[in-house]
Amino acid sequence: MPSRAEPLGARIRRLRRARGLTQRELAEPRYDRGFLAKVESGERLPSDDVLAHLARRLGLTADELRFGRPPGAAEELTDALEAAYRELQKGGLETAEREFTRVERRAAEYRLPDVQCHARLYLGEVQWQRYDIPLAAKRFAHAMELAGTASPRLRAMIVNRVAACRALSGDLGASVALVETALAGLRAEQPVDPDAELALVTALIHPLIEMGALRRARRAAEEGHRALASARRKDISARYHRQAAQLWQEIGLVDRAEKDLSRALRLFTSLGYDRDAARSRWARGFLWRRLGKLDEAHAELHLARELLAKAGSQEGVLGATIELADVRRRQGELDEATELAEGIRPLLDRSPDIEARTEVLRLLGLVARARGELPKATALLEEAAGAQERSGLRGALVATSLHLGDTLHARGLIEEAAKAYRRGVRAAAMSDSGPTY
């Protein structure tokens, strides 16, 4: 095995000898033996033309010869990344992380920036699955440093994940601005890569919903639907279906939401993406909970939670647990709802996930109200509403303000209740939708 620091001249000599060629046979007809001897000894650095000639004679590309890159290295390393990503999806976080790190280092040695960038993206996915959002954001930013050399699709995937980190941390406006800027840049290029476009419009849907900008979210979903016809990547298409389903259910198109979730589940399953398939089940449980199908929602969310735990997805377990706890609250199982919600507080305490934190606060506030603990319910709902208002989570703020107003009204605090209702009305007026409870 040659040294990783093998000089170029020594590499040429080694490869020539391995092929049974003399210096004259390798150099001619364009160069002579003496010239090649100087190249092999390191006395002369080969020009690009010389390197191209020698590479052809050795059966390599110029870059394979220049960087000591074995033939097919890019394809081999890319295949290794995809295999490790499927392992990550099944819960093999440590194994996948080691492989992503190996590929990232080898791609750097071989001067394969696109592959190196892809490995960095997947290293960020490891931290996302561990629910270490600050570290995931750093990993995605590390990938972004090489995005200028990456394919449009890979650049879009990185922007998608950076935007998700910003949205999760409560900076919805920055998330949307980042994606819209990237989308404008992509569309200025011709032809537009449909997978890249689909990845970017998918990234817009959730933050726009949370901002209460349902018309803009619908435009993004419809643009994604058009790009879907030309998209080639099943994983990007599946993520679009899952995200679009959230928009359809928000605006009352339940049948369309159910169809998209079924497509997402089917595609993820065909790819062997266990984590993403389980997240699709979580989304379906959320839909059924919104429709009042509590028994079906309970069964689906319970299964999703188990599958997400098996896949090592702490972020997914958190989300499914919040929904499951709310289902149990609605079913009157207040102790179980509280136990589920309190059980995920340690995860929330080490995360910047404002959306999840306020959902738990609202849930616990509603449990307290159901128990008749109205001052406690008021405090929890007020804390949730304040955080939602500061983070621009307008859709959630409308609902929380309604619950807070009802709680204050039940306590006989009419003026304070009116203020809470007006807060919700202002949030609805700032959105382009209207109240969604």
C-alpha cells in the first residue's frame, strides 16, 4: 500500500512498473525517457498536458494520477455513504458516523469535494438524529463550506437542513429567507435541477405554516407538486409528500394529506429508510388526532414512537411523544399524558427547539385545566404564548391564546381573558390564513 504522502513522481514510477512498462514506453511518442526520468525523480513537475498524456498511457484520468485516486473512487465512496445512511436510518448511529468520517477523510485526500461535502451533510444528520441541534447546525455549516463545488441537488439538500435547524431554533424568518434566496439562485440557472428545486420548496412549507403564512405555504406545495413530475430522487420526493401533507391538513384537504402520507411511507419503505418511514407514521397519527380519530391516532403514534426509538431518532421520539400525550389527554388519561410529557423534558432542556417546548407547555397547561388547577394552567399557557409570540409561531399562538382566554374566563378574570383573545386575533391578522384551531 503506497504512502498517503506519496510524491507524484514516485506514484508515476510505481504505476508504470506495476504495468510492466519501461520509461521509454510510457513517455513516447510525445516525450522521451530522459524527460520522464526527471519527472519520476521529482526534478521536473509535469504540466497538465504531460500529466494527461501519462494518465492516458496508464489507463487513468489525470485527477486519478494527480491525487493517487483509484479508478471509480468517487462511485465507491458515494455507494459507501448511501449504505451508511441506510444504517443510520436503522439506528446504527455509531457505525454510520464512523463510515461518514472515513469517507469524508478519504474524499479530502482524493480531492473529491462533492463526495466530501456529502459526507459532511450526513455527519450533520447523525447529530440531528441524536437531537443535538446546535452540533447538527455546525456540521451542516461545515458542509456548506464546500457547497460551491457541489451539485445543485446536494447544495439544495444542505440548505434544506440548515434552514430546518434555524426554524427549529425559533428563527423562522431566517429559515425562509435562506431557502428563498437559494431558490432564486437555482432558478436563475438553466436548466433547473428538479430534485434541487423540490428539496428547496419542501424546506419552505413547515416554517411558513408555523408563521401562519398558509397561502405562501400552499404556493410552495403546488410548486413542489409541479417539480415532482421531473424529480428523480425517491428520498427527496418522499420528503416532499410528507411535508406537503401537513399543509393539506392545515387547509382542510384531508384526503390529499392522507394520500401524500401514504406515498411518503411507501417510498421510504422501498428505500429501507426506517426512520423516515416511522416519521411518516408519526405524521399520520398527527393527522388522525386532528380529525378526532383518537383510537387510530393512539395506535399509530404508539407504533411510530417505538419505531423511532429503535431507529435512534430522539428528535422523532420527542415529536411522536408530544402528539401521543395530547391524544391521551383528549381521551381523559391525564396521568399518562403528564407522564409522557414530563418524560421528554430532559430532551427539551438541552435543545433550542422552541416549537416543541411550547407544545409541551401548552399540553401541560391543558392537563392542568382539565384537573381544575386553573392558576397553574394559566401560568403554563401564558409561558407558551409568550415564547410563541417571540418566535413568530403565529399559528400556534392563535390556538394557545384561545385556550388561555378560556382559562382566564373560567377564573372570572374577564379583562385578562379579553386581552388573551385579542392577542390571538392579532396573531391571526398578521398571518395570511385566519384562525386554525
